Amino acid sequence: MFFLYNLIVQIADFLLKIVALFSPKIKLFVDGRKPVFEILQAKINSNDKTIWFHAASLGEYEQGLPVIEKIKERFPYHKIVVTFFSPSGYEVRKNNTVADVTVYLPLDTKKNAKDFLSLVHPEMAFFIKYEYWPNYLNELHKLVTPTYLISGIFRKNQLFFKWHGGFYRKALDTFTYFFVQNESSKHLLQQLGKANVAVSGDTRFDRVASILEKDNSLDFISAFKNDTLTVVVGSSWPKDENLLVDFINQTSDKVKFIIAPHNIKEEQIQELKNSITKKVVLFSEVETRSIAPLQDFNVFIIDSIGILTKIYSYADIAYVGGGFGNPGVHNILEPATFGVPIVIGPNFSHFGEATALVNMEGCVSISNKKELFDAFSNLIANDDIRHEKGHICSTFVQMNKGATNIIVKYILND
């Protein structure tokens, strides 16, 4: 089976290089991996002590960040190595300050795994939430490197739990310990005979709770908001925006909207801007030319990345996008930590925090234009309902903190 797997990876590597000629994103994926071994040779020497964290993309990096920070604090003389699989994670966080070395993870071939681990020689390895690369895990196991899964989550429909999933079940044998988000994940692993598992919860709660301790002020958002009730739309997709634009266009000027689309390609931003009949300003316009005072605009489109979390701190109501697509809604915990009531689309069942907050009525799920109009109209018109739902959201975050301490305490035998 390893032979077939390695053959598939080699074929995928070849095909990706061809697709990269036509796809900017795949070009980043391919070209970003070319200098990895040179970077590792330049930044890590044989005497360095290192700890390796792997994140599939941006969400997993943010999820694992509390553990990375705590481990860095406890091992100040170790070099922290962070790898990403996806360009959407690496390109946004390649200049992070918590890691000493940040690179793409080379594709999972036996040679790449051996070469990577020879150069990095980690004392511990952490995989965040998921991604089980058999060659890397197998080589870590051969080297007797303690290997941990943090904030893991398992579902019955995953390959591990199918009759034909034996190859991937063997990959799980290489983990020293599993820290999972919930009891159902623990039970599924126990069915496979895994006793080395604990329910720690989700480190994302620690991550978003810590945001409250930071300076989240943005002068340009304060100037735009101007003490007006503000709806923040985060990580929206065209399906979300198609519903939202009609509501925005017919809403009173006593309500303002900030939209931070998931995709910030210029043509899509302009299409969104042109569909709105209110006075619209783009973040790029604020940066590059003189415009009317921000308080005079009704809609602010953020055609940039990296500031959405701080913008949520100004929200009176949040709409989080992605809920009309697959796999579903984006991160709702960031607005929740600020005590903001949340509206989302119908596809959220794969996300435990979204399911919990919908059941607790801190979050409202809508399926069509009428339900969106009703939900927003109700939240805008009723201060008490808005504050009650927001309180449910912030309390939910605070009550679920603590996963990081559980993980670190176990690893360090504290």
C-alpha cells in the first residue's frame, strides 16, 4: 500500500507542476516549496534544538497558536519550526514572529520526509487538528520523536473508520498522544484500540479569548462607525453577498455595514461595490487617495487581509460567511469573543461551535433572503435581543477556555 501511496504522491507532484502554469494559487504551492531545504539548511544547524508544528492552513495555525506560544515560553532556547501545506496559510503568516523558521511542508514522499526531518531534527512534533501524512509520521516514529495531535477531531465518515482504511489507521499508530476536541472523537479512537487520548477541548477558544487582551482599535473604523449601529460581514462569498446586498440597499442610513470578503480579487470587489446603491468606500481608497470623511459613507469594503479580527470588535451584529457553501461557515468564534450576536448560512453542522451557538440561540442560521431580512431586522430593532444573544456568545467562549493548559501540562508532566 505504501508503494501505491507514494506513486500517487509522485503523480500528483507532476500534475501540480503542470497546473501551476495556469493557476496562480497552485504556482504559489509549487514554487513556494522549491527553496524549503535551502532555507532549513541556512537557518538550522546540527546543534540546534527544535520543535516542529504543522498546520494545514491559516485556520489551523491560529488554532495551534496558543500552544506554540506556550511551548516557546517554556523552551526559550529551542527553535520553533512552523510548516504549512496551503498557500492561504503560508502567504498570510510567513512573517509571523512566534516561529524561528516558517516554510511550506514538502510533499509527503519518503525522500522528502527523511530529508526534512534530518535537517529539522525536532525533539517534538505537533500536528494541528488534522493532516496525517504517512511518510512524515512513519519517519517520526522510526526516530522515536514524540508526536502529538492537538485539537484533533474525528468523525465516523473518515477513512480511518472504514473497512478499507487500514493504511491510514496505521498512520494513527505513530502518534504518542491525541488531544481531541470532544468525547465522540475520543470514543472513535478508543474503538480503534487507542488509549493514548484525552479530551482537551479546542485551543481556538484560548486563541480568541486572548484577543480581548490586545489592542483592537482601528482609527479608520472608529471614524467610519461614528457611533452608528454597525453590521460587520466577515469572510463573505458571492452567495452570501447576493442576499446581503438587497438588505443593505433598502436599509436605513442609521445602520452601517463593513464587508470583508473572503476573496479580495479586484474584479470581484468592484462587482460588489457596483451592486450597492449606498455610499461605498474601499479600504484601498482610504490608503491611496484623498476621499470624503469616512463618517459620510454607509458601507466600508475591506479589500485587504489581516484586520478582520480587530474589525469585529466594532460590530453590533456580525454575519459570518461561508454557510452557503462547502464545507460551510467560517470562524464564528472571533465575533463571539467580543460578545456580538451572529448570523450565518445553513451549512454549519460540521462545526461544533456553530452548532452549539445556534442551539443556544446566540447565533441565528438563515437559509434564504426572507430569513436574512427577518433576522437582521429583529436584531437591529431590538437592543435587548441583540445584547442577550451577544452575551450568550461571549460566555460560550469564556466557558470553553483551557485546552492549551491541559495539553502543555501533560506534555511537560507538570
